[in-house]
Amino acid sequence: MKSAQVQATAAPSRVSARRGRRIWIQMVKRYDLYLMLLVPIAWYLIFHYGPLYGLQIAFKNFNPAKGIIGSGWVGFDHFERFFDSYYFGRLLWNTLSINLFSLLIAFPISIVLALIVNEIRSKSFSKLLQNITFIPHFISVVVIVGILNVFLSPTTGPINSLIEAFGGSPIRFLEEAGWFKTIFIGSNIWQNMGWQSIIYIAALSGINPQLYEAAKMDGASRLRRVWHISLPGIVPVIVIMLILDIGHFMDIGFEKILLMQNNLNLEASDVISTFVYTTGILKGEYSYTSAIGLFNSVINLVLLLLVNRFARKTSETSLW
């Protein structure tokens, strides 16, 4: 009886040992392919996991002269200072609102653009539309902000010239806080919608054409075919992209905001990333802004875990 139990427990260990040997044999045979992994692994270890050692300065009163180890611990003092500050609510709201409106508006637009490109029968017109929407993605952020300054200028800008032609008065778009989020999100959509639609166009090209032919034979209109074939066919890709976007929900590229920011629109343009730059880099408050950055990253991680779990339960599609 005991020998049978011993054999039963030893069997899984032998199977796992065999699998381990097979893996090592495959790695030895394909050593050249595995050697290629050393570069990305080293890159992640050095530039992603290595800097995590410095996160401890968020809980210290960091002094460059003393170094990370020599600086004294202060616990959660920097977090409490940030939560109790008068600008905490403004920074959090601006960061959340810009990302939320971008997600609600910009995310569906790239899907709609992909569906439009997929439904265009003329290949030449389809390629022209794709090129027109792709090109802005490759324009520098500095150039984009320069274009906005030219077009929205209250004196020489064509937008204000058109407003004056209809009897209105010039609007200082870039100097009014009420217009900042609209301009920022709108320019982001124009710049990135073509690039973001590429993956949806690729997913649509993988749908079986016979499904469209069968639906057409049954009398389904083009809109019906899009709704019942195209959209369901790319739902897994949409879910994955949504999870990835929410994983960066609190991250806003501070370069563009910083270039568009001025004292007049600061109420709407001051976000966590720009505050970390101006306070941490320019003013040298490294520990304080490290605590703010850690708070920002923790929110991203929590949102990613929650959305991924929700997607796995509802649509059976998730990152893990």
C-alpha cells in the first residue's frame, strides 16, 4: 500500500523532470535564438527593474550628498504632504478628466476609422485615407504645438479670422483654461487616430470573407454586416487595447502639456506629470515627487488589475 502511494507521488515529479530536460535540450539546440533574448532581457533589467531600487527615496528625506542609503527615513510624510496640499484635488482632477475624456472620445474614433477604411472598396482611396490619417503621428510634438499656436492665434490665426468673418470676437484659445482640454484632446485625436487604427485594420483583415458573402446573400445591409460581423470579429482586440490603455490611465505625456501650458491656463493644464517635472527636476524635491510618482503608478496598477479581472469574467479575453 505504501509503495503504491510512493509511486503515485513520484510519478508527477518524474514527468516534470522529463519536461525540464526536454526544455533544456530545446534551448541547447536553439541556443542562437535564445541568445537574441539577452538584449531585451538586459534592457528590462537595467532600465526597468534596476531603477526600482531608487523608489525607497519616496520614504526618505533624500540628500544627494548622503546618497540613497545615507538619507534618513521619513515614512509616509511625503504622501501626507501631497494629500493635504491645496493643489492635490486640482492635479488629480485634471489628470483623471483628461484621460477619461480621451478614453471616451479618442478610443472609439480609431475603431470607427478602421471600420470605414475596411468598408471602402476603392483601394486607392483607402490607401489615401490611411496615409492622411497616419502622417500626423510622425510629426514632432513641438511642431504640433507650433501649428496650434499658428492656427489658434487671436490676431493672425485662421480660426479667429473665420470667427470674426461671422461677426464674432477673437478667442484666446490657448490662454483660457476652459479651452485647454478640448484643444489638447482634439489635437491628440487628430495626431494619433490613424496610428491607433492600424491594429484594428489588421484584425479586420483576418475575418473570414465568406461571412460577409453569406450575410450579403441573406440580404443584410452594409451596416448590418459591420454590426454583426466586423465588430464581433475584433472585440477581443478591442478588449486587449482597452486594458492596455487603462493600464496607462494616469500617464499623460508631459511634453505636450508643458509646451501648451502657461500661467493663464494653469488651472486646467496642471497635471501630475508636469507637477513632478517642475517640482522634482527643476526645484530638486526628489523625494517628494518620487512619492507622487509612486502614488500615480499604484493607481495605474490597481486599475489594470481590476479591468483585466473584469474583462476575464465578462468577455473571457484578458492579458492574463
